[in-house]
Amino acid sequence: MMKEVLHILYGTTPVGSLGYDRKKDEISLTYETAWQFSSDSFPVSLSLPLAKKAHPDESIRPFLQGLLPDNPAVIEAWGKRFQVSPIATGGRPRPACRGVFGTNPEDCR
């Protein structure tokens, strides 16, 4: 099974990773053990609690879709502009640090 992985960071601290199985079209979130049990950590979303190390597609996909605009034309334009799937991490997404979490330590300083 070939999975594409996007690492999630809080500053430079590893939080977890989003995995995308292109063949199954499934997304998953897996917390890093150190983040999961740290006294200073917090979940990516209240709907994705730290008590559970891995969250399957049916849990993570609604959260990710909630981050996107409601306008399908905007989502399609973003996908074309950045050459990525807006829901999955297909291709090479641009490094981002939006809000609290980021995907590239250099962008989260």
C-alpha cells in the first residue's frame, strides 16, 4: 500500500501526520506518541481527540472539508493553481503554516 504523508507540526514540534491512500481514496491522521502524551499538547480538533492515536477517513475528512471554502469553484481553482487535490495531499502541496499548525518548520516561525 503506497501512502502519501504530510507531517503536521506545531512550530517545529512534530504533532502527527496525515496519510493519503490514493488507491483507496482514504485519509488518516496519526498523532506522534510524544505529542499524544505530552502535558502541553492539544488535539488538532476537538473531534479528533488525543485519546485515540489514529483517526480514520470518516473522522478526518469532515474536519478537512470544514477548513475549505463552500464554493466548489474556489476549491477547483486552488487545485489547478497548486496542482494538488484540495482534500487529499495528492501531488506536492505547498508548505503552509496557517493558524496554529503547519507543514514545514521554516514556514512556522
